[in-house]
Amino acid sequence: MEIKDVEKLAELAKIELSLDEKKNLLSDMEGILSYVKQIQEVNIEEIKPEYEHRNIWREDKIEERDFSGDLIKEQFPESQDGFVKVKKIM
């Protein structure tokens, strides 16, 4: 990779880079590409993937729940004029 490649990427991304930023980006990208090459060299031919197939779906079931206003008000420590009181958040 060269500076002209970084400049082309910056142009495509519509960002302006100083010469120092281009050099730093070039250095970072060379490090990334070097790491990718290192990963590509790993021999994985003898490694067999271990995974199991199983059904993770479940049947939808309607569960009866009581969400009445009175039940909810009973669970709050304070209420006033039919409304629950909560702490002020600011």
C-alpha cells in the first residue's frame, strides 16, 4: 500500500487528511494487512468444526397476565389521585 492508495480512500470517504494523518493511516493499514496475512497462513485443514444442530424455536403460548391499573398501583410504594408516584429524574 502507498500514500496514493490512502489518498484515494480519503477521496472516496470525502475526508481531508493532512500528510501526517495519511502517513499514520498508511502505517495502521499496513499493520492490519500484515495481521490478515498472518491469519491467512494458519493451517486449519486438520481442524474439524464442532457444532450441533438443534431446534431453538418454541411454540408461542398466550400466557394470561393481570396488568390491571389497580394491580400496578398496589405494587408502587406511593400513589396519588390514581397515579403512581416516581422519583424525579433530571
